[in-house]
Amino acid sequence: MNSDELNELRQVACETAVSAGQLAREMWSQPRQIEQKGFRDLVTDADFAAQQCITDTIQDMFSDHGFLTEVDDSASPESGPIIWIIDPI
């Protein structure tokens, strides 16, 4: 992978993180829907929304990339030439 490709990945990662952060900030003062993934392991609707924002944006840019996500998402591919690790909140 050359430096231009790495720069593009970094730029998309930064822009996507900012967008997901803005979404999480907007949802901060709203009531939360909370689910339990496991013992002491909670996930909120804000987690789902931020993760969806991230994976959708990255998939739009790099349709062949995969994801390892905090919240199970059967719609996101798990394999590809690059695997993004997503833990939104």
C-alpha cells in the first residue's frame, strides 16, 4: 500500500470518526435505549447509530473492506483486503 492510499484511509477514518462523534453528541441528552450484551456489558441505541454511521460511510468509500464491530451487524462484511475494527463509544 502506498502513501496516497494510506492517506486516503486516514482521511476517511478521521472524517468518519468526527461524523459519528457529532451523532453521539446529538444523542447525548436524549433518553437511551439500553440492551445488555453480557454481564456488565451494555450497548445503547447511540452505539448502534454511531456504528452504523461509521460502517455505512466506510462501505460507501471502500465496498470491498470488512468490519470487526462491537455490536453484531450481519449486514456488514467481515472479510476483505482491509478489516476496520469499530468500537464506536
